[in-house]
Amino acid sequence: MPAEERKLVPVLFADVTGLTALGERLDSERWRTILQRYFAEMAATIEAWGGTIEKFVGEAIMAVFGVPLVREDDAERALRAAFEMLDHLPQLNEGFQARR
């Protein structure tokens, strides 16, 4: 059994404000479709920067960088992923509005 290894790794936590209120106004199928699209887009961005999705909680995503492979630039990768996620939001929102 390998010895336990402790690492300091960046954690990216993204939560969408106001999404719960929107969910209260939509039927459950529409709500599920929106969340699936959002999670798919955000997860793809995180993974493209080398992050690992740890969990989805409500409308939040928690990801880590540096697990299982530690890189010297993990913190920078996490920041770049976060900024790219923000860049994707206007296009996602336009798509949601167009289908509404």
C-alpha cells in the first residue's frame, strides 16, 4: 500500500447567483436541461485546463487542480479556467433566453 501523500492544491468553486430563484419559476424538465447544459460547459472548461471535478452541489461546481498530477502552474490553470468559465456565461445565457 503506497504511503499517504499530502498536497496543497487549488480548489475552484463556482456558484451561480440567482439560479435557484429561476428554478422556482421553471418546470422541472426545463430546469434540468438548463443545469445539464451549464454543468457540461463548465466541466469541459475546467477539464480542458487540467482540473478534476470533485462534485456538483445544487448549481455549484467544485473542482481541484493538481489531483492526481501536481503541476507547478496549477493555481494559474485554476484562474484561467475560472476566467474562461465567466467568458462562456453570456453565450450560455443568450442560448437559454432564445429557447425560453
